[in-house]
Amino acid sequence: MTVQYHMSSHEGTYKRKFVAEVTSVFPGIIELDQTAFYHLGGGQPADTGSLTWDDGEGKVFDVRKKNRIRHMVDGDLPEVGSTIAGSIDWDRRYLHMRMHTSQHLVSAVVSEKYGSDTVGNQIGGDKSRIDFKPLKLSDSEINMLQDDVNEYINKDLKIDINEADRSDLENNPEIRSSMSSGLWKMLPSSVKRLRVISIGDIDVCPCAGTHVRSLAEIGSVEFVKKDNKGAEKQRLTYILND
């Protein structure tokens, strides 16, 4: 199993370069014993970057996980057992970290104010979107929501990475995105222990994505579009300003 640096600590999340051993090689694919690359998942795009070794280099254009983490590369391929140096496209990765943390914050505030669940999200570098249900906000209500979100950012609440038993999260009304909501029903029943991201005392949410250390790193949230998707579902699209 490939060790993922970001899963256990903020120090691992902010790791831009790393050294690893090649465990398997397939056409266009490199597997490692450890990695700082984030794989596609949870609405967050995969990292890009490069892998280099003594006599070659591969450009990582995608990372996927299905049982194992696979780095999709253009270029050379190393021998199994080789030592590689990995380097992440940090600007891209850091934008996704800011966006993903802001998604948690927006979802927490909407849940608190309107009792609405997050039922989908897509994180990007330029903009991100979140689907809520039930929700139907007016333009003025979205402006107030934006003010509330940015007020929390100004408080610069800290983000913690922990683990929790699934049984402690299921159907817990005190936890946003508890296991009773739609997104978490997709988790296999065999998953008993979950990685949890907490924002101050306002949000606790199971998540395997990458996040910043504190809300101040986000910048400010600006909602730029709303779409009513039917069946009491509303999509809010936002950008981040430095």
C-alpha cells in the first residue's frame, strides 16, 4: 500500500518534494511506496508534477486510485526498485487546498443557517461549485451567506486532521456531513475508521482531501453564480480572492 503524506498531518500536506521507491511499473504508469501526489477523488482534481531518477524523467499528468495509487506519466519509465524524486506542481495543488477547505466552510455555514446538506461538489483552481438540498436562496440571501463565510475566514480558525470511528459519526446530529447524509452513504460498510477534518469548533467532516492549516490562507469567498437544479436542489458557484 502506498503511504500518502497528506493523510496524517499538515506537514505531509505541504510537502512539495519527496523521495520514494518504485514498486511497480506498467505502460505509462508508475507505482511508489510513498507519495505526496493527491489522486483524483472527493470532487478534487489530481495533482500534476514530475518524477525523476538517475537516467530518466516522467511528467505526471494524472493520479488515480483503485486499490493502489497509480501515477500516470508521459516520458521514461524507471526500473522497479529505483529511487525517484517527486515534485508537485505546487501552485495548482495549493489552489485546490484553499478551494477544498473553503468548500467545507461554505457547507458548514449553509448547514448551520439553512439546515441544508451538501449533496455534491466539484473543486477547481479557478472556481468551485457545491450542490445543496434542500436549498433555494435569493440573491440577497447569498450576499448575506457570503458575508457570514468571510467573517469566519477573518477569525482565522485553525484546521485539524484527526481520525474517528465511523460509528461515532453515523447519525450524529452534531456533526455536519454525518454518515446519514447522501455523500457518505456511498462509503463501503467495511470502512470503519475515517479521517476527519475539523474547522475550529464549527465543523467536523469526514474527508480524505488536502486542506490548508487555517482559514486565513483561503483569502475571501465570492459567490458568482447560482443554479436551481430542481427537486429543491441549488448549486452555488464561487471563486476565491486573495
